[in-house]
Amino acid sequence: MSASPPATPCRLLVVEDDADYAQLLSRNLERSGFKATTVKSAEAAFELLADRTFDLILTDIRLPRASGIDLIERVTAQIAAGEMEPQPIVVLTSINSVDMAVEAMRKGAADYLTKEATRDEIALRLRKILEANELAHENRQLRRTLTRYEEFENIIGVSDAIKRVKDQVAEIAASDVTVLIQGETGVGKELVARALHRASSRARGPFIEVNCAALPDENLLLSELFGHERGAFTGAINRKRGHFELADGGTLFLDEVGELGPIAQARLLRATESFEFTRLGGERPIHVNCRLVFATNKDLAAEVKEGRFREDLYYRINVYPIFVPPLRARPEDIAPLARFFAARFAEKHHLAAPSFSPGALRALRDNPWPGNIRELRNVIERLSIRFHGREIGPEALHDLNLGAPAESGAIVLPEGGIDLEQVEESLVRQALQRAEWNQRRAAGLLGISVDRMNARVKKFGITHPSWRVHKGGRGAPEDAD
Ligand SMILES: Nc1ncnc2c1ncn2[C@@H]1O[C@H](COP(=O)(O)OP(=O)(O)OP(=O)(O)O)[C@@H](O)[C@H]1O
Ligand SMILES: [Mg+2]
């Protein structure tokens, strides 16, 4: 059987320092329908690979400075780190150094070929590897589409508020308009961003997410966003593409944009004006085509007034705002969400789903949910394990200190007035006690955010032994159960 040329020529990178053999090989490869680019050293290969992706790399083992094995190690490490597209490597050896080939395969080479192999043998072997790789690639894509589809189906809710959000997503999906998603923590901002991407014409392109709050060091964040050239700063060993570049053809989701420092804000402003930027330490302008979606749980307009967020950047990103309301503002979504999560966790833990008594649903509805849907989801996961196949009553929720918040207007101001600070401290302590020193739940009892709870704990100097076991120290608003 002789190998017939494929429809589009596969692009091979050949790394071979022996000029005569390199010429012979690339001529043979071209005749078999491949397109070969030849370089003479591992260093040159690496330089090229920073910018280009090949379908396959064919490398000699003995090379002038860094060896073929070094090349395999670096390439596989970069692929594993997501810094390089997957591309198989095949090593070339002479018949009497097969042990080197074995070593190469241990380091991650897909196969080896001896230099004595005929043109057809080589073509056949390479084509087999390319086919296997193509299949693996398709499987990866398929898996990605499946999880995406699952998420899309999962924007649960019957309230007018969530319907409005879905309508907005549908309205702007086809356009490339820049979107700013605002809302408290855990309301589903990321879910909305993903839904927007999937509903858009860029659905087949990448969805790249960057959490701007995850990296405290501004230089690191800049290099994540815009990439860097080799040697741009200490530790920049290789050239690296940033998230802007990776999002080309797709959507770039910049989460927690309110956390960006002044330098990053300035760079972002320039990048969003022209979709053009340079890598850190680089000069060549890079142009990308991507849709920008921003999210924040801060009140950005207030951040602008306070002088912490650039006004010009605010106007640039706040082109089409979507506000995802907190759960307590759409109580009719609570029951469908609770049932949905109960069913999902039942499936996940291989248990029968619990049901909810009317009293339990009422208690869920009356809870303020400062952590929004994420908090509801965690509570339902716990209940699903405890109550699988049974009915959840209101007691179960009271056990978790969930249910009606304190009735408003129940406190009457005494004749002689009060010391508000003292009352506040006393209520904070009582709430903590009732919540078994879980700050998040205590915050729920007081109808305030975890951040505000934390601030009060600090203000009153409240401590509890159980808080020290957590890595975050005394302020850690963690679950104790
Ligand atoms: N309408 C919804 N239907 C189903 N699941 C939802 C819905 N909204 C949120 N969720 C789920 O709640 C969790 C929190 O949502 P998400 O991460 O999107 O919130 P967020 O607003 O980005 O929060 P943060 O500000 O903390 O980043 C996720 O597991 C998400 O799948
Ligand atoms: Mg989020």
C-alpha cells in the first residue's frame, strides 16, 4: 500500500543539522504530500515554535547544542502547561542508536523512525500518527462542546429578572458589542458570560477566562493578559502568548475587572481601543479579533467616583451592561433552583433525590442568601447527601440556621435611647454564637454581606478558637461543618 497525499498538506517541522540528509528528507516528504520547514538546531526550532504550530515535529536526536531529547522535554512541558498547542514529536535515529529512541519516547515522543527507512515507510508512519492525533483532537473538542452544552441548559429560573437576562443575552449574542456583567458574588455572572459566548457566532472559537483578582502582582497579570517576550523580566525564560492572543476568534472574559490596578487599567484601555498591543518586553504590535466580556461584583460607577477606577476605561467597558440580580430579589427562582441542584447532586453522588416540604421551600425562600446561588447550591448539596430519597422539612433548614430573617421593625427604641455601637456588637456576637461561629451564616442572620461581617468582627476584635484552624486566620468566613 502506498500513501496518497492528503487534501491539505500537513505542515511538518524538521529539525536536522546534517544539511545533506535534511535536504533529501524534505524532498521526500514534499513528494509524499507533506509541507516541511527545516531548521538546523533545537534552539531554532524553539524560536519558531513560539509563533507557529505544526502538525508534527520530526527531530534528529544528536544536534549541535541542545539535543533532540532536550527539545522533546521542553515542548512536552509547554504543551502540558497549556503554553503550546499539542503537536506530536517523532525522533529520527540511525539503526544503531535505537536505545536513544526509546529514551526519547519515555520523554514524550510519539514514535521514532530510522534514517534508513524508505520514503513510503516514513510517509505511512507519519500519516498514522497524524490520524491518531486528529482523532484525539476531535475527542477533546467533542468533550468541550458537551460540557458547554450542559452549562447552557443550566441557566435555571422562572423570574422576570432572569428571563430579562436571558433575553439580553439573546439580543446581543450575534453582535460583537462589549458587555459588562454586574452583580453580587455567586449570582451567576460567569454562567451568563459562557452562555453569551455559546450563543454567539464565536461559539466555535475559544472562551478564555482571566480572573483579574487572582494575581496580586501587576506584572504577572500583565504578562498573563498580553504575554511576554523571552527575558522581559526575571523568570521570563520563554516567549509566552497572553490571554488576549489566545482569545483570538473567540471571547475574552475578564472577571473581577474592578480589582485591576492603575497600570493594568491603562494597558487595558489601550488594548480595548484598538485590539492591538505588544507583549511585555516586545515591540511588534499584535492584533487580535475577540469579543470582550467583563464582570465585577463591585459597583464600578462608585469605584470611578472614588477615583479607584479610570473613568475612560469604565465607559469603554460599560457598553452593554447586564445586571444579574441577587437571589433575594427573585425568590420565585429559589424552588426551581433547589430542585435542579437536588437532582444534579443526586446524580453526582449516586443517590435518590430528596423532596422538599412546603415549609422547607418557604424557609429557603425567606433566607436572605448573601452568597446567592452558590450558597444555595452548597446548602442543597449538603441536604441531598443527608436526606437522599426522603423529604426535607423546615427543621433541617433551621438546623442549618437558614430561614426567616429577623422581622423588620421588631426592635423598638427605648425611651432613653441606646448605644448603637454596643447594640451592634451584641447582635454580631449573638449571631455568631447562633451560627456556631460560622461568619458567613452569621452574616446571613444579620442580612449583611460576609465582607461587612468580617469588618465588624475586626472592628470589635471578636475572636474564636475555631477560626484559627483555618488557613485564613481569624477572619476566615469558612464553613465549620
Ligand atoms: N441561574 C442559574 N441556574 C443554575 N445554576 C446557576 C445559576 N446561576 C448561578 N448558578 C451556579 O451558581 C454558581 C455560581 O455562579 P457563578 O460562578 O457564575 O457566579 P459569579 O456571579 O461569577 O460569582 P463570583 O462573583 O463569586 O465570581 C455556579 O456553580 C453556577 O453554575
Ligand atoms: Mg465569577
